Amino acid sequence: MTLLEEKKHIQNKDIQEMLSISPQASYKIIRKLKNKELIKSTGNGRNTEYILK
């Protein structure tokens, strides 16, 4: 969440690089945050970005 507060928007690869995790693990994190309605996504495919609600 700190990264989102600093950058205003992030992509899946940003999470992967910051945490040194696999794409699948970062998608799990993203899905949990979206289910808790803490973030929302914009764009499609590789261009998907996540922002705070």
C-alpha cells in the first residue's frame, strides 16, 4: 500500500519486482486488495494499473 501511496498507480510487475515474487503471487495480493475494495483497476491486459479507491 505504501508504494501505491507514493506512486498513485502501480502495475503487477511493480509488485513482483518490489516483493521479489512470482506473477501468480502478485495476482493473489491484487485480488485480495480488490476484494477488500482497497484498490481498483484501470486498463486491460499488460496495461492494467491499480490505484487506491
